[in-house]
Amino acid sequence: MTEDTTTQADPGRRVRVVLVDDHRMFRTGVQAEIGRTETTGVEVVGEAADVDQAVAVITATRPEVVLLDVHLPGGGGVEVLRRCASLMSAPENPVRFLALSVSDAAEDVIGVIRGGARGYVTKTITGTDLVDSIFRVQEGDAVFSPRLAGFVLDAFASTDAPPVDEDLDRLTQREREVLRLIARGYAYKEIAKQLFISVKTVESHVSAVLRKLQLSNRHELTRWATARRLV
């Protein structure tokens, strides 16, 4: 995130925020940049480094806004959104999510927006702009980094946008991650290391994917994923 000098906050303007990112140094930098409550109006009430921690902290603190990284151990930002769906749809004091990621890949942006996030900004954002984005999301606005705004509109309006795929939607976020890595030629041990899970768990996910998609082996799975441009 780009550093800058954040302006003085409106004394009556406050927002409670949880930071979710698997890089501790990045969380520390964001906390230092935006978490000076008297200056920014942002109160950081919790942090998390993986999906399970994120769900636990968000449930316990009920922040107004969650800054959510897309790639996290345990299933990624989309899994956090899935498990916090009831908090997002709460009739009173809903928890809103703003993706904050280094990635500007179409798959990542569309995935978290479909999952319920109110916006997506990249980590090149300045502290002042991030604070402004947090408050806008708190108020119910949709917020995107300038270079992503046009892309997002085109992605959802274009006939080239990824359609709803009922077969793919049967898979959990972790099963999709395993699917993509298998299709890219990764061995089970490599997948286990990358996703911080055991080889046995990888095997279980592969079996589940094959069963749900009614495929027989990883070669058919690779062809299936390639045909849908998931690789």
C-alpha cells in the first residue's frame, strides 16, 4: 500500500474494521497507516491470517467493514465470504467486505464480488484513499480501484463474462483451488504444500471433485478445466 499523509477525520465519523491478510508485515503496515483512530476515524478491532481465524474474529467482533485479502490459507477470501454470509445479510448492522489485494486478475475480482464483497481495491492504494473507501463501503457504496472499475462493469455486462456454471458452483472454494492446481499439472505433494494441507486431504478433495463433476481421472479433469478457461 502506498504511504501518504492522512487528513484529520471528522470527530463524529468512526468505523470498526478487521484486517484479514496472511502477511503479518502488511497487516502491521496497514494498521500503522489507517489505524490512528483520532486521525482517520478507523478503529482496527481485529486481525486474521487465514480463513478460520478470519471467521472467528469477524463473528466475535462484528466489525462494520472487513478488509479482505483474496488469497488466504484455508480456502481464500471467497470462503470467508461464504462462511460470513449470514453476517453480510443481517437486517441490522451488516458486516461489509472490501477486498484489498495485490491481484487484479478477472477471476479474483469477479469471485469476491459474486461472493458478496462491496468493492475491490489493489494494494497500491494510498492510505487516504483506503480510508475513504472503507467509509464508502460502510455507507453501502460499491468501491473499486480506478483501473478496475471499467473492467468490472465490462466483465458483468459483456457476453464474454464468465457465465454461471452450475457444475463449478457445486464445488467448494477449496475444491476449486485443488482443481485448478491439478489442471496445471501440480503433483499432490506440491498442492499440499501450496495450500497448507496434507496430501491425504488433497486426495480427498480430488475424489470429491471427480465425483461431483462425474469425471473418471485427472486427465478428464484437466480437459474439463481447460475448456472452461480455469487453468
